[in-house]
Amino acid sequence: MPNSKNEKLIVLVEKMPAFPKSVQQIVQLTSDINASAKDIVRVIECDPIMTVKILKAINSSFYGLPQKITSVQRAVVHIGLNTIKNIALGVAAMGMLSANNKANFNTSNFLLHSLTTAAISKLLAERIGLSSTECSDCFVAGLLHDFGKVVFAEFMPDEFKLALEKSQEQQLPLHQTELEFIGINHSQAGKILAEKWELSDPLIDAIAHHHDIDHNQNVLRDCVFAANQISKHMQFGNGGNPLIEAFPESIVIRFGANLSAMCDDLGDLESIKIEAQSFINV
Amino acid sequence: MKIKFWGVRGSIPTPGPNTVKYGGNTTCIEIRTNDNDLIILDAGTGIHALAQTLLKEMPIQAHIFITHTHWDHIQGLPFFIPIFIPNNQIKIYGGIDPVTNETINRALSVQLQYSFFPIREAQLNARIEYATVKPGEPVKVGSATITPIVLSHPVLNFGYRIDCDGQSVFFTGDYEPQLNIYDPEDDEYTEFQSFVDAKWDEVVLAMKDVDALIVDSSYTNEEYASKQGWGHGTYDSGIKLATAAKAKKLFFTHHEPTRSDASLEAIYQNLLQNNPATGFELLLAQEGVDISL
């Protein structure tokens, strides 16, 4: 994709609305002076678009923070809830992401997959003993890993529709058919946006390489890769990609199990699905 | 370095017999370096009285650092007389608001609109400059170095540390140390607490070993119980900060608007009794008193 097209995409994404349920809840919670802080934070951190816009605002070089802020909770601690709430309200004022897009991309299914990948990614991070900061970063990385897809659905629906259809019909990886029809796949688009928004390097890397895990060592990306496959295996939505990738050796070594053994070991993840659904259904 | 408070009141000016001693103007602090460079922290109504003293020094160079853009910290700007007089140079520093993406020039331009003020921004005769400051990036004014840090308040708020001629002052602007928003039984509690602790350490480091720490201490603990999340500190949160930072003097400011001189002094006596061995001096910010560090 030529650079001018990338620039155009970046401008368009600025005006991208968030998911209907979170918009509705933010409007409701911010008009109640007694609304609890944790309820507000929960809504924001479960919406990829609100999350990304907050991280973008906080990490902008205008503020020049010495260290990147990688989660909504840390943003709240850093600058205070009211500023975060008002950024979210600004996003809500842009309207809601339509359930029907020209690409026929199922955005509810996408959100279910993103949220369950986020929660499982965090769970995996906890199991391998990462720090609490890294665990919360894993949630964010899982939530944002497929961000490029919803951008395609919104702004390149015709090409994305063809990519989705071919992936489905021929059981090909969606990131491969995206390359064919759009010239860039969702992880590359996600990387361009994440870099533009000055997100943290591990987060950018996890988004950029969640289908390409031989790239380099990144524990965040490994958690997202594994969680992505587990979410699809458990049928918690697939974000438009019908293929489940086996755990390559590095992932098996990292988590000490292959995909099916890991799914067995994790046991019943239904509660993760139910909680995710509570942020989706209007 | 010399310090003088010109406004010590929070939220709204409170003139009248009950505030005569400590003062009823909203926030404004004058700082003078040993070379007499003029640094002003915030432009509440106190800046008007400060301006009167500057008239004999014209032309002046003033560096005004705004902690945040709530009215009580900017409402004196249009009444800072030097802005109307040619040859004065006034530089106003502040952050970019992450919600509106507006820079600090808006603090003055919003007020100088037809509906709110008779004089237009274009009619100001002084040379006025605006500068965007970033957290952790020091700014030089003469021999002074001013370093901002983000401190939690309902709008973007900078605390400023001023290091100058071997001495240092830190002013919090309006600041409520972040509390854990989760309950101990919530899964998120521990993680959030680690973020709170990390930020606390960052804040303490920013004010480490200062000669004077000036804190927003709007509330008593009893008052704070019903005012959590309003964005202000307590006397005790100020003492906790000064203790951790090993400050040498602690000034309580942003006096709550209904607080009379008498009740302020009663609180102060209690604080002295309850904190007999802090290792630093506790002081109430009082308008018009010269403080040499």
C-alpha cells in the first residue's frame, strides 16, 4: 500500500467510532455523578477503539512521557480518571460502529474474539509468572491484536469483503488473502497505526507479528499468539479467520504444552466468554 | 531564591473579614531568583495584586507557569496589567490538554472574548509568548530550571519543581494522590495498587529534598471522606509527601473557600500537636509574606 494511502487511513481512523455497547455505557456512566471509577474503567478497557485512543492521547510525544503507558488503568493513575473519562466521551460523541458494514464483517464476533483473546492472553501471562504490569499489557495486546481488521471493514470494505470471502471459501489464512486484495494485512496495518500512535514497542511488535512468531523474542506477542489460537479453538469468535494455527515449538516451550493440551489444562473458559458478551450485546 | 504567596485560596476568591490574615485570592505564587528573574506560578486572582508591585519595575520580563487551566488558576490573567503595556515580555507556559488538544494560549484567549471581556487579545501591547512544556523536560529561566510532572487532578495538571542557585521549591498545583479505585477483594486491586505505588514513587522523586514543598491541602481527613475524586489533597497527604520526599519546609495552600482564618489556625494547631517530630517545618501559606529560603 503506498504511503499516501497509509496517511489517508491514519486520518480516517481518527474519526472511527467505538462499539455500540461501550458508547451507550460511557454516555450513561458519565452522566451519573455517582458512577464508580471501576465501572467506567472497565467499559473503556474492554473497547479496542476507546483503549487505543486513550493510549494514543497519553503516549503522544506532545506529552513526552519518559515511559510509555500501556494500559487504561495506568493512564488513570497517571493523569486522573476525569481526563480519561472525557477522552472516552469524545470517542463516544463520534457515534457508534455500525453492526452492518459493507464488508459483511461481523463486528460482534470480532469483539468477542478480541476480548476473549485479551482475557486468555492475560491468563497465560499470569500462568508463566509475568509481572502484573506485563499481565495487563498482555490484555491490551490481545484486545488490539486484530485492530487492523475493523479498520479494513470500516474504510476498505470492498477489498476486505473479497479477502474474507476467499479466506472462508478456500480455508486460507485471512492475513494472506488480505495481502492479495488490500496489499497489506491487518497486522501490518495495525503496526502502522500503532507506530503512528506511539504505543509501546512491545505492544507494536505484538500487533505486528502475531502471525509471524519467529520474528524475534517477545513474550507479549507469544501470549497473544497462543491466546488467539485458544480463543478460536474454543469457538469464541474467530475475527474472520477460519484457520487455527498449531503452536510452533517456541510456543510449546514457552507454555509447556501444545494447543490441545493447553486448552485441556485451562479447563472451562466459559466464564471468560460470558463476561466478554456482557460488553457486546446492546 | 525568594517566594511570596499572592493567592492561597482554592476554587473561588473569598474576600471578607474572615480571611483577612491568610488571604482570599486564588492561586498565585511569585518566585524570584537571586538575579531577580521573575517566575510566577499560576495566575489566579492573586496575580492582580502582584501586578501592582511590578508597575514600578517596567518593562518587565515575567515567566508564568500554569499548573492547570481551571478558572481559579487562570482567572487573573486578563488583569495582569503588564500585558497591556508595551515593552513588557510575558511568557506563559503550560501543557497540552489531552482531551481538547489545546495549548496554553487558550487560557488567555478564551477569557478575552467579546462576551467575557472588553479588550481583545489583539489589543494587548506587551509581547506575549506561549510555550508548551512537557513532563520531565526541564525549562530554563535565567539561573532557574523548572521541571514539570503530571499530577492527578480532574484536568491535566503539572506540578513544577524549581531548582535555582542551589535551592529548590516544588508546587503541586491541584493534586489528589491517586487512590485504588478497586476494593481489596477485586481481582484488579493488587495490579492497580502497583501502578499507584509506582506513580507515588515518581512523584516523591520529583520533589525529593526540596527546600520548600507547597501542596494542595484543601481538606481535613473528615472532609475528604465525602470529597474523594474531587482532585484535592489533605493536610495529612501533604505531610506524607513531605516526609517521603524529605522536604525541609511544607507549605499548605489552596485553602478551602469556606475556611476562616480562625478555623485554619485551629487545624494548624492540631497538625502541630499531632505531628511533633516530622523533621520539617509546617507552615500555612499566607498572602503577602516574604519568604527567603
